[in-house]
Amino acid sequence: MPSVFETSSTATPITFVTKSSWDQVAETLPPAQRQFARTSDFAAKPGGYLALPATDGTIAQVLFGLEEEGARSRDLFRPGALPGLLPPGTYRFANAPHDARLAALAFALGCYRFARYRKADRPEVRLVPPDGVDAAEIERIADAAMLARDLINTPSNDMGPSELAAAAQELAAEFGASFSCTIGEDLAKNFPLIHAVGMASSRAPRLIDIVWGDPDHPKVTLVGKGVCFDTGGLDLKPSSGMLIMKKDMGGAANVLALARMVMDAKLNVRLRVLIPAVENAVAGNAFRPLDIFTSRKGITVEIGNTDAEGRLVLADALALADEETPDLLIDLGTLTGAARVALGPDLPPFYTNDETLAADVARCAMKENDPLWRMPLWPPYDAWLDSKTATITNAPSGGFAGSITCALFLQRFVEHARSWLHVDIFGWTPSAKPARPEGGECQAARAIYALLSERYA
């Protein structure tokens, strides 16, 4: 992506104001500009925008409203609305927003447009990096977030398992990582759950495997759910539930975004990325309710519901990852509607039994404006996974605590990793907000990257 940052001595200033600071700021304006603002009824409401004219007809400066410091509804990404408002040109922050680094990131993210299938011109705006802000780091994060958005927004006819593998291979090649892929019937013996979920599709399932970094560095392994479209299988979703299922590979998109950040920053890790890429389709050979499969780990799994397929493909990938005892094992997936019922689309739950990791994740999520909320791996619910004919079921009856029981299911496949983190993301913004257009979204990756940067820079 073209850089959003530029060094210029003639950049147009953007002045941030709140309702409480507006009168003071207004008094510093030249009389004509002050009168123009009053005539325009500018009141410094959050998101309020006004371009003040200079005497020669150019823009003298821009006023932009923010929430009050400490307001409960404060949006640190509010400046991400600016690229959609500003005329072409180069701009600078004349005063400090609530968080200059996040404001600069929001400005960069606000320039995103998905233009694969229709013309959508990227805003022709540039920003002079605020003092003390690492522009290269902001661009690293923004470029990765845009990668995740592009992958998720691409419809499934152009983003099946093979296309997702091609995107992963391209990323691996860019950073000199190794790439391998196990495809179709070759999965049946060693990754039977991945094979079972994907075998009904005409597009062969596959397990993508990327390795990068010094083998002597701490092992960090990322596992992302890559269900490129989810019909629900024989437990067919209604049309409303299927509508945005192109996003069901959002976990894969986000681990690729996170991997891009890690590799571009050259963190001191031996990184591994595992993506089970499948399409959960309907055909005569589709897996069925009450079928039983022996997973890679040897745990037998009864299929309680074919629409609980994400945890199945993650289970085999987690088992493989766990075999080499990584220092940190992280999985991301668009897994349960229960998580959305509990916390909505903007606040993914995360699970871990590592108290230090939990505290660090929560802190980094807050710092990066990439919200996450810890939920418990509640041991008494583990018995709900019991099956009468297999070791466990993939979909306990009753319907309670669906996100927790999914996490407990995945925990069965993690035994040796020194620390494990599971995140149940949505991967989608239902309605546009500043810096976050409607559509595919990068969730959890920025927070986790901040954590990895602290530990392995």
C-alpha cells in the first residue's frame, strides 16, 4: 500500500477540540475564521469537522471534534474518520489528540478501501507523523490490518482453500519463510478432522504450514481457522446465517496479518503459522451428525452438529502445533454465536489458564484500542463435552455457554505448550465506525502483536 505518511513543511494543520476546549480554541482564531466557525454552527461535537478558509481561498486549518478526556464513550480511533472528510493534501496534527499514536494509526486505517470489484479510490491524503510516533511501526500494523480486511472481504468464489493457501504462500515468500501444504486425501490419515470437514467440497481441504525465524529463538505458533465458506454442512444454516460466511476464514486472515507484523518487525521468535483451510459444504459424502472420527491426537470425536466445524479443524492443527511444545500457542477463529450474544461483535472473548499471559493480553488490548475480554475455562462445564459413544462431542446439548465449551473442547488438544491463548473473534464490522469500515476486520492481531513485541523485540 502507498505510504500515508509524508514529511512536509506546508502541511495543513488539524486542530482537535472538545466541547469544553472549544471556546478557548476559538479565541485563538483570526476574527474571520472565528466568525466562519460560528456561522457554520461548529460546536465541537465528537466527529464534527470544519475546514476554515484562508484569505486566498485555500484551507487555513481543519477543526475536528473529539470526546472529552475521560469520557466513557471516548473513541481513540475517532480521527480515523478524517481521511473520508479531508480534501486531497498533506496534513499535520496542530495539537495532541487523546493518543497521538493511535490517532495516526486510525488515520492510516481510515484510508482503507476494498476496491477489487468496483472502483473505490483511496483518499488522496497524507499525514506528517506526529512527534515521537514511529511511522514505520504504524504502517507495519496498518498494512497487516488491511491484508486481513482484504482477505475477509474477498467473496468465497475467489477465496477458497487454494486461494487462501496462495495468499499465505505469497506472504511466506515475501519474508523468506518456508511454506508447505498438505492437500485433500493426504489429510485423511494424519489430520482426519480437517479432512472430514472439507471432504464434501469440490475444493480440496488443506493444511497450510509456514515456518520463519531462528530455530533457537522461543517458539511462537499461530493457528487460524480457515473455513472459507460455512454452509453449516448437513445441519444447514438458514440463509440469514449464511449471508456473511465468507468471513469464516477470519481467524486465518488475522493470523496471517499477525505473522506479517511479526516477520516485518523481525521479532526474536521462531514463528510457525498453521491454517486448516476448508469449505464446509453439502454433498453426498458430507460428514453427518453422530459420525465419529479419531482426531490426530487420538481423541475420538462424535459430531453433535456439523455447524460446529471450526473447532474440529482447529483441533487437528492445535494437536500438530502442540507436539513441538511451543513456548506460546495462540489460536484465533470465528467460532461461536454465543460469543457475540455475550459480548457483541466488537469485543472478542479470550481464554487462557496463564494468569501472567491473561493480564498482559488485557493490558495490550486496552493500550492498542483492540478490545478483548477474558472469559473462563470453567472446569465444571468440561463434563458437558462427554459423549456416550466417543471421548467427546463437538457440540454439547443444552446450548448454554457455547463459547466456553468451544474453548474447553480445544483445550483437550493442547497438552505440551507452555502457554496457550484462544480468541473467539468475529472478524467483521457490522456498521462503519471511524477507521473501521463495514466489512472484514482485523481483530485481536494488533493486541497480540503488542504483546509479542514486548516479549520478543
